[in-house]
Amino acid sequence: MDKTTEVVAQDSKELQGQWSREQVELIKSTVALGATDNELKLFLYTAKRTGLDPLTKQIHFVKRQGRVAIQTGIDGYRAIAERSKTLAGIDDAVYEVESETGKPKKASVTVYRLVDGQRVGFTASARWSEYAPQGNQAFMWNKMPFLMLGKCAEALALRKAFPNDLTGIYTDEEMHQAGVSDEIKVEEPKKFHQPDIKTSISAKVLVLRSEANKDNIHAIVKELTGLELVAENYEEINSRLALKVSEVKETKNNG
């Protein structure tokens, strides 16, 4: 078991009651690949809160450019709303169609919820220009444009009707063209950035010693800098290695 799995499995009694160590290991190595400690805990907390099962892919962990998005399908949204016992119906999508292309320009959906015994409608609209993706993601949108845009409108309406239940989770269809601004940035404590510093150390070592690898990097760092490869020395090691790299490059240029 790696450090992240152990931290998550032991850190929260609440999570321990929900997930075994074996399940956490499986989730981290498949569904939440690349998640840090905090990101994995956030993902498992969201899965527990929404009642969606990551092991059956009802809920997904997606990481782009260092940012996290927790996603589900429209069926996951419907399941969460249904479990509230207050979902009171969903209208079919109503479309505005672009006359030149025949594709939907806008889709609107109304979701009904019982509020204090009254059936209240929550309507939301999704526009093609804001949600339709380009490139590889566009296949289903070109094949079934009304269905895909309708799903986005329904997701918006469901989130408007059930904000407490659906906060922090988006549908797959909504995220096809979403930028990183729509994703969740999980701030990690400084100690979780140490592997990035170590990667920088490794890169500098590779410049200086082509035989460097994961098995002997500790010995090579000690030889090159006189310091042990431990967390408290990372910054100083990087500085010393950067100086050596500059010296090597300057020697090669002069030679």
C-alpha cells in the first residue's frame, strides 16, 4: 500500500467506515488515478455524500492541468435527486433550433421539486455555443446534438433544484468543453509538493549523470552535493545541482 492510500484509509474514521483499505487502493489505482491525499479524500467524501459508487463508475475523478473535476452522468444526477424523495418530475427539453444548421441553439428543461408541500419548477437553459465541444469530444454531439444539449440543460436545472445535493459535482456532458475554471482546485499542504521538488532534483541529476535512475538517485545526489536526499534538504540540493548544471553547460559551450 502506498503512502496516499494509507493516509486516506487511516486519516478519517468516517471514511474507514465506508471504504476498506483494499477498496481505497483500488479506487486510487483505477478511478482516481493520479489523485493526491487531499484530492482522494475529497473524491471519496463526495462519493459518500452523493451515494454514488466510484467502483461501478457512477462517479468519476478527472484531473486536468493539476485541477480536479468530480463528474457523473445524467443518470447519477437523477438518482441523487430521486433519493431526496422530493423530486416531482422532469419535463422534456424544449429547443431553439438554428435554421441554417438544423442544430439546437438552446435547450431548456424544467425540474420540479416539492418545497413545503408545493410543486415548484426550476428551469435552466444550456446554449450550444457554451457546451458543444470541438475535436475528439465532438463525436456524440454531432451524432445526437439534441440529446447532448438537453442533458446539459437538465443537469443545470437539477443543480438549481437540488443545490445542496449536487454542489461540487458536474455531469460528463457539461465538462466536455469546460475549461479549468469550472474545475475544483484542491490546495495541498506544502509537504505534498515535495515530490515535485524531488522530480526537479531528478531532472538535474539526469543532466549531470546519465546513469541516474530511481535506484541510485540518493547515492548520486549525496556524491554531487554532499547532502542526503531528504525533505529538509530539497531546496539546498536543487540550488547546488542547478549551479553544477550551469557549470557543465558552460564547459560544453566553451569546449
